Amino acid sequence: MSKKKVARIVVEALEQAGVKRCYGVVGDTLNDVTDAMRYHTDIEWVHMRHEEAGGFAAGAEAYMTGNLTACAGSCGPGSLHFINGLYESHRNGAPVVLIASQLPTNVLGTDFPQEVDYMPIYKGCSVFCEEVKNPHEAKRVIMTACQEAIAKRGVSVVILPSDISATEVEDTPILQPQAPSAPVIRPTDGEIKAIAELLNSGKKIGVFAGVGCAGAFDEIIALCEKLKAPMAHTSRAKDFVEGNNPYNVGMTGMLGVQSGYEMIKNCDTLLVLGADFAWSQFYPKNAEIIQIDLNPSRLGLRHAIKLGVIGDVKETLKALLPALESKSDTAFLDHYRQLHTKCMAKLDKKAVADHEGLIHPQYLIELLSEYADEDAIVTGDTGSAMAWVNRHFHTNGQRRTLLSMKHGTMANAMPQAIGIQKAYPDRQVISVSGDGGLAMLMGDLLTLVQEKIPLKVIVLNNGTLDFVELEMKAEGIVNSYTDLQNPDFSKVAEAIGIKGFLVKGSHELEATLKEFLAYEGPALLDVHVERLELIWPPHAEFTNYENMALYGAKAVLGGEGHTFFEMLKENFLEK
């Protein structure tokens, strides 16, 4: 057996585990790793401008493809910067390996410059975190890290001191990481019978679909048809159950619609399929709830349930369908279908060119939905961008969306889109970024140029941290410190080699958006959208109106009455 540097052993192991790309920023303690990657593997190094963006990009690629993806950073601040991006990846269930290079072992524990103890920091956002303390154990550690990330769908962290990285050792054969097909998991026959009995006795049955419904579209349609049951869904399930579904009555939750919310509230039996929906106030108070999930820790976690079983949604429904009685009463289903149609029509009222030239964000996203490719992939920043994408970008079974629904971080959209575009160079990938979100990690626009990534970046430019502003108003507080003094983002784009587009009036938006989407290289569209657009929840309590009135009174007394009255005009008065 020949001797190899530990760094080479590590990167070859990553390649054997299926890694195609590694995202990061180079640094001295990482030199042996990047050198080995360049000369001894086909792994593509993606040169990011900020490690946080690299974490987002790696996680997005892993999430969309299901394949292991890597990122790597230098010692101290370098690898520390990945933390937020990797928190997002971990909560998304994305298999990512971080190579966190470290100072040489002889200075560790001496408070040396750039010394950071990564172990306690990354323990909270990883399924595996271990430091290589002996060069002879490096292969075991990296192989275990890959296997854990693949098997547990999460982040693995390997801390690699630079002196160990440069050490030559015998490359001993060790069991390679395995990615076998997922086993078929379904409830017992007795549990299937118990579910069927509850559903057969229900009168007003509702289905609540979560992200665990991926791949089970046909079975869900057959289930709803047999039970004459309307289906609501979470935002993360949108891609898998929304399109071409006659039983869909919309999302529930704060970003949902009234039809989805009320259906779940008013059913007498609710079948929850692969949904880890966190907000207990949106579950029914009196219904019998049946929950099916692969993760047993989620059963009954959010709300009391009548019956919980462990199983893959697709396989469980295949076993369940023959045991269900076909129902004929469509009254409950018809009511919420009709309500959903009304709700969507209400949401779409502003999805038009405004006669005053204002650009409603709803209009922008509806146009995007109309003109984007049939298999387009859209990312959205946390804040209003994710709300408008959820409500107005229509999926069809081919399109995909990625939003930071679990971690809820700013600045996710553009770097996540970088990773997705790298994985799918021939598909249209679009980032819908807030002005605050884009500005936070704007340096990685340079990555689009350097890496020749044909990404399309849309900026919702309203001059404010608008979701934060909305939350303040909802609590009766006059917004503070939310204003943003923005540049002309289209000129910023042009200055760094990206095609820039600027739209300030609604009547020029459609033509410009079509030109923007058709452009072959990286492009940025700066859209000046209406600042005062409210994102109203599907159900409002009296306190919501009370707090909004309190905000109005404070605004008037504080000399901001004109803003309040403009908001009323824009959101509550018929035009």
C-alpha cells in the first residue's frame, strides 16, 4: 500500500461517497485539502465569497438532489462562518459534510490567534461531529461522517488540524459509505385496520399533507377521491401536492389561506400525512386526529392525537386504500372547494398592473409563475418573499421551491439558488430575494460571475425590512429601524458583470420580466414593489385589529399618520 497525505485520503473518500461539489473559501490551514481536491479528484471546488453562503449553497444542492454535498473552510472564523448556512441545511434534512480545518495540534489549547473550539458550536446542528486527533484514524472519521450524513439526512462535521492533514499515512481499505434504497416502512395490519375504522366512521374528513408526502401524489388523490375529503397542506408540501389536485383547498398556517385554515378547524376527522407542522393553534380542537409519519418522535408532538403510526406515506396509503369504504357525500368537500376558489380570487385581486403604476408583489410573482419554465426552481428569502412565493407561484409537479420555513433565516434565497443552479445547470433557477436579504450576503453575486452561473435574481425592493415592520404593526408598535437606504441594484449588478434590469412601474413589468428570464447569463431584476402591502393571515382575531388600530393611533400622534392612511387605502379600501 502506498502512503498518502491525510488530506488526499479525506477528499478521495468524499468523492467515493458521491460528492460532486465542495463550496467554500480557501485558507492556509485548508491548503492541503484544496490541493488534493484539485489534483486527485473530480470534485468541483465552488469559490464562494462568504462561507455562510457556501453553507446555504451546499445544503440547497443536497436538499434538491438528495446527494451528499461538501463544504470546507479554513481555521477560526473561516469554518465558523458556515454555522448559519449549515443550521439551515441540518433543519432541512440535507446531507452535507463540512471539512472544518483547524490550527496545528501543537498550538491547540493555547489561546492561539484564530483558535476556535468547533465541537460545542457544531454539535447543535449536526448528526456527527468529530475531530481527527490521529492521522491513522482520519479515514474512519471521514467515512463515518459521510455515512451518518447520508443515513440520517443531516450535517456531518469533520474537524481536521492542518498538521494532521499534511501527514502521510498508509491508505488502508475501510468499508465505503453506502446509500441503499430506503426500506419500505408501513404500519402493521392491525394499525391499518384501526386507521380505516376511524376514517370510515368520519363524516367530515380532512387530509393535512406535509413534506413527507413527496412521491405519494397518486395515492393521496385516490385517498381523497374515496373519502370525498378536501386536502390542506403545509408550505413545504407545496411542490408535491398542490399542482393539478382537484382536492386541494390551500395552505394553512400564517401564510396560508382561509379555506385551508377553516377546513382543518371544522373537520371531525383529520388525517395528518408526513406533516411536522409546528403551530398547534392551527390544528382542530375537537376532531379525531390520525397521524402517519416516518419519525416516531413527531407523533403527537404538536397536538393530541387519537392514533399515531410509523410509516412512509406512499406505502401506508397503498395498504390503507383497499380497507376504506367509498363515500358519496361531497358536501364538506364541495364547500371548501368553493371557498378555496373565492380565497384565491381575493388574493389575486392585486395580482394585476395597478392603475397608479404601483407594483404589487402579488402581480410580480403571478407574472413569474406565468412565464417561468415548466420545470423552474424558485428560492425565496424569509420574509415577504416567501409569503408571495407560497401564495402566488404555482407548482405543477415539475417545478420546485425552496424556502427557509424551519430555520427562518434571512439571506437564504440567492446562495441556495447558487447551489441548485450548480446541480441543475440546464434548468431555470430563480432567486426571489428581499432587498434586506440580498444586501446581507450581496458579495456572493460575484460568485455568479466568477463561476459563470446563469442564475436569475429578482429583488423585491421596498426599502424596508417589511416582514419585521409588519410584525411591529401587528403588535401595535410604530416601526423603528426597518428603513433601508438601497442602491440601484441593477447598476450594482452591471458594475460586477451581471446583466441588470430595473422596473419602477407596473405597466413595464411584464415585458421586462420576459426579457430578464430569457437572458442567457446571470441577471438581476430590481423591482420597486409597494411597501405598504400587508400579508394578512387566513384568520384574524380581535386582537389583530385592536393592535393595528393601536399602531394607527401611535402613528398619527407620532406624525406618521400619512403612512397609516396610505396603508389603509392600499389594503382595506376598495379601488
